[in-house]
Amino acid sequence: MVKVKVCGITRIEDARLAVDAGVWAVGFVFVQNSPRHITPQKAAEIIENLPLDVEKVGVFVNSTLDDVAKIAADTGITKIQLHGEETPDYCGKIAEMTGKKVIKALRIVKEWDVNAINSYKPCVSYILLDSYSGAMHGGTGKAFDWEIAKKAKNFRVPLILAGGLTPDNIMKAYKEVKPFALDLSSGVEQSKGIKSPELLLKLKSSIQSHKAKQ
């Protein structure tokens, strides 16, 4: 069964539409210079009003261990996504400090070595593959070669596929790669940080269509 995460949530109405679409998880970006940034206080208010069976993922980029642990405790997020240059040692420490499963995002550059996954395998619960676009950490709207993602599955770590995904191509991505989950951000936005009700409705149709075929 396809699992979908909608990242970059900044408004309760967007979170509710994503939940109604049937998503597995919603993501909150705790990165100051991101156009999708949300304060811990606002995220906590949204999370408090979401169903317990929906995962709430906090996204961080090169934050201190203490900052991540505090935000995790204050907001009620259920998983931690690290989207910067965090080391395997850092990932292991934050998992231990918070008791939460860690998603490590790896950005795909030209001639990227898929063996980079090996060093993270012992200390994270999921690997997320995303496109590389300079200083942008996620939400680039750009896809990468899915053949790389297929190779990454050989490492037997649950794989989350991101990068340029939209309601129009997520099922194609799922059929080709068969990842654990698919991650959308800019692909369901009307502007940065603001989700499109029309695109989330389209996402709902895609998810329901997939379920009907199972």
C-alpha cells in the first residue's frame, strides 16, 4: 500500500486537507531560512488537532542536538527528519536522546555514491532521497534519476522518495521504485508554504485510485 508524506505544512487547514487525502505523514520544517518555516509553537497547535494515526515529522537542517530534542519534546512530533550534513554519529545520538525514529535525507548530486547509505544504516530508521539544488534543503521541485533510488533499495533500509513529485507522477514513481513512502512538498503548493486545496484533492484521488486497485 502506498504511503505518502506531505511536507512543509504551515497551516491547520492544509494539514487537515492532507489528512483527508489519506496521507501517512505530515512534515513541519523547523529551519529558519526556509520559506516553509514554522515555529514550534504553531506546529504544536496544529499537531494537537491531528489524528493520532498520522505521523508528524519534524524537519531539521544542521541544528544542535539540544535544539532538536527540545523542539521534539515541545511539539509532539513523532519522527525526526535530518536534511542537512548530519553525521551518522549525530543521527544515532538524536535517536537516543528523543526516543524517536530518524529519517536521514541524502541529496543526490551527479555521480553520487549510493554506498553512502551504508554508514547511516545502523543509526536511522529510514533513508530519504531528494534532489540537490544548491543551498535548498528540500522542496526543490526537481526530480532525480529514479534508477539511483532502485539501487538504494538494495541496502534494505525503508526508502522515502522525494524530489519533483506531484499528484500526477507519484503513482508512476511508486510503480517504478516501490519505495516505503513518497514525499511531496512543492508538488502540492500554490505558493511556498501554502498548499493548494485543488492539488491536495488531486492527491486524494490518486491515493484512493491506488487503494481501489489493491
